[in-house]
Amino acid sequence: MQGIFIGTFLIGLREGLEATLIVSVIGAFLTRNGKSTRPMVLGVAFAVVISVAVGAGLDVLSASLPQRQQEMLETVIGAIAVVFVTSMIIWMNRNSFRMKGQLEREAAQAVNGGSVTALALMAFLAVLKEGFETAVFLLAAAQTAQGSRWYALFGGVTGIATAVAVGAGIYFGSLRLDLGRFFRITGIFLVFIAAGLVMSGLRTAHEAGWVDVGQRRVVDLSAVLGTKSVVGAVVTGMFGIPPDPRLVEVLGWLLYAIPVLVVFQWPAALAPGPAVKRRVTWSVAAGLATVAAAMAVLIPAGGSPGPGSTRTATTAGGTSVTATVRADGADRMLTVAGAGGQRVSLSPAGRQSVDGVDVDVWQNAVPTDPGVTTSPVGLAQLRTLAGGRLPVGLGTARTPGPFDARWSARTVYTVVTRGDDVVSAERASSRVATLSGGGLAGPKTVSVGGLAEDWATSPGDDQAIAAAMTQSTRDHAERTLWTIWLPTVLAVAALLVGIVAARSARTTDEREPRQHGESPTRDQISVA
């Protein structure tokens, strides 16, 4: 709870401070020049109302959706929040040192032009932008906080209130703040908070059915990140790191946090020159592309063979048979070798989940020879046919027999497959006798066991195949992570870095003529 409070407090403080700085500078200029601040106040209030409405609307929408759609919406909101936080870090790193001076120049130009409405609109848009970003981020943090939603909201509101107090101090001239240092320090925390959102977004994406790869648990941190410990509250609540991180979540955290920290927290004193920076950027792009290609090509496919389309089964009489399943158009053809041999066409009977793996079920029910025609029949014979127990509703006291009997039987063939592999197969029959007389008030239908020709694959073998199938599915998903997903991410990163390098080279080429004393061309001259 403490951790989620601190995390949302920092977000509220950062976002709120950016908005209050803009509003305080605009308000100071309006007051200094004898202009009314009422339009600005109305614009700010309207922006706050819209931001609160956006957050409340998204929360209500999320709560009204079914569970899977809730996970989808939480994933989307988390992704948007990560983009917002990252863009805020980038913008503040580039503009925090000159933010106040730039705002003062723009405000002075608007006041000198007599455009108070323009300043009010500037304040409205600034508060609306920061308010919308804050609403989305607080909603994402509250959704990941589960039982600490109100702590997340309270932390955000407290951060915004603190930002307003700081803005008021700057407005009245009683407070001076080193914005560059402030935003650089808090930016480090925000990188880790956003990286935690990446992890929670990947978790909800898996629960929504979007991400099935890399779900192997990397480490168990439950002993360290207990819900009642301070460390657990800070690490889990503030930085969003779960006690059971999955492989894809750890990779997502590393792929986000490390590049952002390196790029945007690199000391200015160690910044390379344009030429060196361009070479390093091209080298990074080439390295990323090489690693992506190597992972896609060199990582072995792996995988173990399945049980195949033929399984051995045992009949009720102890005889071994083999069951083979082949595709027959949209159906399947079951061929049984042994016990008289059979060929049965199977139709789709739906899908099941075996240890988390989807399988297909094929069935066919056919009438069959009951194997007995005795009539009349006594209780002793019925007990023998039923496996040692009398059928329900019969007894020596009230229904001593013998009975007149009409016999029938029905056989159901059931095969479970995954692709061309047979997971399990069985033939199960139900023998029925319609009895009359022998003390019965009227005709009575009873089930009298199965047939000696019934067969089934070994339950132990079926369980072993299901376990191997589940492990194979997990291995395939993990190989997909390393051979498709991660190479794709690295390839996209290489492309983006290459674009940055190309733009840097073009900018440098345009500046070189003027650095050597040459006159710019007509196309290079812009009129202010």
C-alpha cells in the first residue's frame, strides 16, 4: 500500500507540476499586465472536470465488461500509460532547463498582442493534456494495485495537491525550484514505475489471451516480496514487480528500462560529438539487427515427437488391440486391429482442454450385438452380467424372478486427438435388458454392464501423453518467444535506431556548409 501510494504520488506530482508551472507563469503575466485571470481559471476548471470524467468513465467501462474484456482494456490502458510516461520523461529531459523562460516569452508575445484568450486556451490545453495523462496512469496503477485502489487514487491526488502548492509558491515568488534537477531525479523513479507497468500489461495481456509465450516463472520472490513487508510494498506497489515474474515479463522490463535509462539519463558531460554519436547509433542499429537475425535463424526448433496416430489398447477380456485414426475429409476414420477388427467413421464432438491444451473429441454411437439372448433370465445371471451387483431396483424379496427379457446394446467410440496424435481412445458399450414378470409390476429397463469386446487405452499412458503434450506446448511457446517475438522486437528497435541515425546524418550534412563559412542555399533560408 505504501509503495503504490508513493508511485502514484510521484506521477501526480510530476504531471501536476508541469500543468501548474504553465498556469502559474500565465497567471503571473496576466496579473502583471493588468489582465483578468478569470478566462484562464475557467479554462483550467473545465479541463480538470473533463480529465476527472475521462478517468471515471474508463473505470466504469472497465467494471462493466466481462472478465476477459476487462483484461484487454487494462492492457490497452497500461500501454497508453507507458507511452504517456515515456513521452513525459523525454519531453522534460529536453525542455526542463528552458521551460520557464520559453513560457515567459510565449506569454509575453500573447499579452503584447492583446490575446488573453490565447493564454487561457494555452492553460486549458496544458491542464487537459496533463489531466488526461494522469487519469489514464492512475487508472492503470489502480487496476494493478487490486486491493489498494484507493491508496493509488489518494497518492495521485496528494501528488497533484503538492504540485498545486509548489505552483502557488512559484506564482507568488516565495519558492524557487531547480526544474532540471527535479525532473531528472524523479525521472529515474518514473522509468522503473513505467517498467513495472510493462510487466503488469504483459500479465493482463496473457490473461486476456493475447500473449501465451514466455509464461515460465523465472523466480519465486514471494518470500522477499511479502504483502505485509515494507520491501514487498515498495517493490510490488511502487514499481509493479510481482512476486512470481514470468519470463516474458522480465524480458519486457529489461527491454524497456535499460534503453530508457541509458538514453535519457546519460550524463551530459559524457555526451559524444555528432560524428561519434552517428557512428555509435549506426553500430547499435546493426548490432540489434544482427542479434535479431541470429536468434531467428540459429535457435533450434526443438520439440519432441508426439504419440502418433496409432495407440495400443486392452479389451475388457484382456486382449490387446491397436487403434489407428486417419483423416477422412472433415471426419476421422478409426481402424481397430484385433478383437475381430472394426472400421468406424467418427464425427466431431466438440473440443476439450486437457491440462490447459485444447484437443479435439471425435465420437460415433452404433447399435451392437448384446452378446446374450437368454429369456427368461434369473437374478444370478443378471448379477454375473452386471459385474457382481444386481441392477438397481431388483432384489430377492420383492422381485425374485425369473424375468422375461428383451436384450439390446449400444456402443460409443470416443477418440481424443491433437492434430494427428491420438491422446486417448476407447470403445464403451452399454447393454440393456427390458424385464417383465418375476414380481415386477410392469416392464423395467435395467443396465447390465458392458461387453467383453470393449477396449480403452491405458489411463496411465493417457496421462503421460497429456503431460508431455502440455510440456511440448510450453516449450513451443517459449521457442516462439526467442525465435519470433524477441527477434521482431529487436528488428523494430534496429529500424527505429537506424531512422534516428539517418536523421542525425542528414542534420549534420545540412550544418556542415555553414560550419565551413559557406553561404546557405535559398532553400535553407526560412523567413520568421
